[in-house]
Amino acid sequence: MKSCAIGLATVLGLSGAAMAQEPFRIGFLSTMSGVQSILGQDQRHGFDLAIEQLGGKIGGLPVQVVEADDKFSPADAVQQLSRLLDREKIQVITGLVASNVLMAVAKPALARGALLISANAGPSPLAGAGCNRNLFVMSFQNDQWSTGIGKYLTDKGYKRVYFMGMNFQAGWDHTKAAIRNYGGEKVAEVYTPPDQLDFSAELSQIRAAKPDAVYSFYVGGSAIAFVKQYAQAKLGIPLVGPTGLSEPPLFEAQGDAAIGLILGTHWSAALDNPANKKFVDGFVAKYGRLPSETAANGYDDALLLDAAVKDAGGKTTPDALRESLRKVKYQSIRGDWHFNKNQFPIQNIYMEEVVKNADGKLATKFLGVAAKDVGDPYVGECKMTD
């Protein structure tokens, strides 16, 4: 755990009057260690890059980011939440890369009046009856990617599809959404433990079932293991899933096993707008590779916060930021999107394919829009107060 003051040198160089300005202190609760640590680390890379490009400030205020590592564990997340709220006295918390973590911290954080801005996790229970005026999910609702993927599987004419995912909230949401939006036969619906790295038994079952395609939701270290073992099994069956299944931070470890994977996402490096170009170019220059979806969410999260603080006239209380977030406009790297009444996004879903470029490096090829202006199926259950 660490407290990191971004742009400290800039703050020290300010005039005496400006130095008196209190920093905007943000809690960044995410998965920074363990098998799934690539998620939180890349999310933080994107967040930090945006703040760097904003001159070390958010909304014109010097910013201090207090990091907390949830270790992909709900129990650890609750402990870290207590540290942020009680010891650090922080009331605005972002990051929140994992759905199991957001589910664990939402109730205690919201009961204390904290403002939660998820820059990745979008679990279904919090989009419906569990929605709350102090919870904003700026990234996606878990079902959204797989809404587009289910439509893709149908449009491709796959008559029989085998579905599998990780056995926690995000895995259930993503996988069930793909099934719900798929028009063919569901061969199987299988969930595996979040820390499982050996998929030999599951791959044997897929071989025996002989589906036309396989849908899978895996992320981080689990995605590396699954994709490599899937390729080694030489099933000859198309593999489709959300973007976390294979993305730039995983390319080196997955190697050629990732080639040909079809991925659904709410953001692409190929999106042609000035904000996205600045992000992608800046990320490549700083980190030497293309950004991931979690890095994109972290970056866009900082831009959203910057616009909200400005709109609130520099006020950073949960009440002030809540009102600004509901109405604020900014140049998102995703292009046009907006919050639904449950404070989850409405946005396009895209499809990509993992390919090998002429330079021998893996990249994603943009295939097009799978579904436009996708909301989530739970918004009708949200009875937002205030």
C-alpha cells in the first residue's frame, strides 16, 4: 500500500498562494498484486497518464492518489476500504477493477456516504435494485460486452455454442448475457474457480461436445493460461469472448496462441477521435505497447473526474461531485456515451480480432460495431432516490 502524490514537483514549484490549495485526495482501490494484478496495474497506468497529461491536476486542483491493494479478494478489499475511510479520511474512491470487490465494498462505503466511481467493474446487482445515488460506473455494465458478443455469435451462424467463465459475479454476468443474446443452442454453461490455471478437464469436455464455437470469460493470469491451453489442445473451434480474454498486456505471455481470437469491447484503440489518439499515442510512448481496456478505463476515469471537478467549481465533496457527474460533458476516448438513470453507461459495443502485424507483433484488428447504444437490462429495477 502506498500514498502517491502525482505531480509533486509541479506542486512544489507553485506560488505561495497556490501552494495553500488543498489537494484533491482520491482513493484508488484496485487489484495490484496476485494472479490478476495486471488488471489493476494497467488501470493505474491509464489513470496516471491522464493526470500527467493534465499537468498533475484534476479539475485544476493538485491531486494525491492513495493506493489500496484489494488483491482480488473481497475480504482484503473491505479492510482496505476501512483504511481509506477511517485512517486516510478519503470520501472519493475509484479504481474498483473487480466485480467481487465492488460487491463487497459497495454497501459499507455507501452507508458511510462515500462516493464510488468504478473504472471497470459493473456487476448486475448494483445496476438494478442495488443502485445508489453515490455509485457511478463509468466503464460498462458487465452484460454490455456480451450483449454484442451474443449478437455476433448469432450473426455468424454458429448453431451450437459452448459457454464458460470464471465463477464470480463478473463471470456470471458476462456469460449469462452472451447466452441471453445468442439465438442458437447452448451446449453447456460451465463456471470455473477464479484462481484455476489448469483447464485440461474442461478442454476435454469441449472436445467431446463438438460445438461450433466457444465463448469464454477469463481475465489476467487465468486468461493467459486458458488461451495457451486452448491453442495447445488444437480443437479447431473458434474462441470468442470479452476483451479481457486477450489484450496487449497479455500478448507476450500468450504469444501466437492468441491469434484469431474474437473479442467484444466498449473501447478500441482504433476509435478515431482526438482524445483517443492522444491517449493511445501517449500510452505507447510511455509504456512501449498498446493500452488495454482497463488502462483505457483508468484514463477515461481521470478525464471524467477532471471535468466533474471543474463543473463543481473545484468542490470535491461527494454531494458536489455527484451532481456534476450526472450532467457533465467531456471529450471521452470512447466518443459519445452517457449515464443511464442507474448511473451505468449507455454506449456502443465493438468487435475485434487478435492478429499478427507485419512486424511480427500481436495487435487487435477492428471489425466494427456489434451493437449501438447498449444500455443494461437491469435499469428498470433501479429506484434511484435523490
